[in-house]
Amino acid sequence: MYQLLLTIMLILSVLIIIAVMMQPSKQNSAASAFSGGASELFGKTKARGFEAFMQKATAVLGVAWVAIAIALAFLSSK
């Protein structure tokens, strides 16, 4: 059981990395990261289409990753 959960954890880790890398950039250039792009951080525009899907997928993968991590910690303590 532990080996199965560990394998799932590794697969989820790779999928989270891929999901984060596939999310579209909200900034025009790398320089805007240092020049006060925070005003757009809490904008009122909602994500639509592919961007919304990727945000939800990343959140679901993150929750699953945490759940598997807790299960692995529980199993390793026994």
C-alpha cells in the first residue's frame, strides 16, 4: 500500500509541475514582476476557458497531493 501511494505521489508531483507550467502568464515581461505588477494581482476579472480549467486542475491536484502526503505520513508512522 505504501509503495502504491508513493508512486501516486510521484505522478501527482509531475502533473502539478506540468499544470503550473501550462498556465498562461499574466504579466507582459519579466521586468513587470519587479516594477509593481501587484495592482493587477487582485483584479476583478475572472478566468475563463483554458485558464479557468488549469486553475481548477492545479487546485484539485494540490489537494490530492496533500491528502496522499498525509496518508503516507500516517502509514510510515506505524
